[in-house]
Amino acid sequence: MAKGSINVGDEVAITAKVRRRVTEHRVSVSIPSYDQPHSIVDRTLKVTHGQEIELRGDVTRVDEGKVTVNLGIPVTVNADKVRPVARYVPPKRKAPLVDKAT
């Protein structure tokens, strides 16, 4: 996918850095261009301070230069900080919405 072709429903990835371990199963991460604290569940106990981790989510909104991604909560970041992973494909209908006229 080309840059700038991110649409609602697409799956994208954000690269975040691990800041510190909050609890045994939660890790605080720093998301680029998102100025709020964010933590994720990590049960591996193997991540370290400064390690990069990939967060994936679906796009819920696209504005001028900004993209809102659902990571459990909506996170709005700059569009250049996300990487497209998979394009949204609407489901195919097996039967028509309207019955045929008789």
C-alpha cells in the first residue's frame, strides 16, 4: 500500500518503545506523537527498557495528517507514524438484500 492510502477499517501497525514494567503483566510504552501515557498487557516477562514493540489495530478515523487507531482505546497519532498492514475488505453477500419480484 502506498503512503497516504490509509482508510477506515484498515489494519495498521505502530512501533512503540517500552518505558518500564508497571506490574508483573503490564508494560508502559511510549507511542510516537501520542502525548498520553499508555500501557499494554505483556505476559512474557522478557521485554526490556528501550525495546521496540509493534502495536496493531484497526483505523477508526482519518483526518488531515492524523489517524485514530483502536488499540483497545482510541489512539490518535500522526499519519507518518503508522505502517499499513492489511487493507479492509468488506464482506461479500451470499443472498441479495431484496427478494426478486414475482
